[in-house]
Amino acid sequence: EPEVTQTPSHQVTQMGQEVILRCVPISNHLYFYWYRQILGQKVEFLVSFYNNEISEKSEIFDDQFSVERPDGSNFTLKIRSTKLEDSAMYFCASIPGGGTDTQYFGPGTRLTVL
Amino acid sequence: AQTVTQSQPEMSVQEAETVTLSCTYDTSENNYYLFWYKQPPSRQMILVIRQEAYKQQNATENRFSVNFQKAAKSFSLKISDSQLGDTAMYFCAFMKYTDKLIFGTGTRLQVFP
């Protein structure tokens, strides 16, 4: 069964450094999402992406964040200058659209900012 | 704006027993989806069950079933014959067509032998 994949599984970085989190959505899916979950808290929406542009972004998704779909398979989340409070689990999700609207999640990337 | 409320931070149940997790939501939309996701200690988000709002029939997936009350905006999850592997965090979530998921704060379920 096709699945969403994410790399790396765990990233440790120093405050102020740039990180890129990578996701490979399921191949025929058209809508893509990033979510964040700080340890012990609920899952929060960051951004949605469709037709090569951002559909919606949350208040969390400020100028430090950007997303890109550089080719037909990868979907990346970049954090330009990480802060301590960016430490969280980051999930990528995708849906095919066309009435099939279950979001399939990747396994997540655990980001630790020191 | 839509909101999702899970009022039970923690629940426990004995193996083989039945447990019900509560969820309420608020929306002015008529067409939407509701989901229950399971998050085990690995922190992977695993879909448990999904309900389309236009369907009156409650969704069922093996030991998991929902009680969907559209007028009351209630969406509870019933787990029958609980197993040790059901121990996890359970999140209720709301979604409009192709829109973002809005999650509740979760219920931590512990299944005891």
C-alpha cells in the first residue's frame, strides 16, 4: 500500500540554523499539508499546498517558514532560522482530492533545536 | 471558525472491555468530515475511522465504531474488546472538503491487562 514518507526521522540543529524537512507524498495525491505537534500538545496546522502554490497558512507559518515542491515527488518545509520553540514533531500529509478526503500522514520528523 | 473539543484528557479500560471517547465540535458547515486518529508512543498518526457528515449511518471499522450526532455536533468513538495495543493518544479531527484538519487536544487511553 502506498504511503507518505518523511526524512529525516530525527533532526538536531543549533538555534539560528536553517533546516529542510522532506516529504514524499503518495504519488497521485494533489493536496499537501504540513502540521506541527509540540511534545504533549495537539497537532496544529501549518500550511496547505495545491497546484504548486500555498492554499492556506496558519499564524504559525511566518516568514521563517517556506514550502516547495521542487519536482514531481518531493514536498519540503524549510525553516530559515530555527528557534528553540520550533522543537516539535513535523508531519506531512496528503490527499488525492476528487471526493476522497482522508489525509494520510507520514511518520513525522522530530526536530530538536538546541 | 471550527473548533474541536475533547473533554477527557485521560481514560483507562481493562482489556476486553468497551470504552467510549467523547468529542464535540462546532461548525456552521453542512458538509464535512470527521476523523479519529490514533497516536501510539511512536508518534505516528494512524487513521482509525472516518465519517462523512452527509451520511446518517455511523461508521464502523472492526472493533471501532462511532456515534455521530450531527444536530448535537457530537462524534464519539467506541472501542470494543479493548486490546493492549489500543493504548495510545486518540485525536478527534474535523475537516471541510480538501481543507486542513482541525484537531482536538486528545485523549490518552490506557488499556490495562
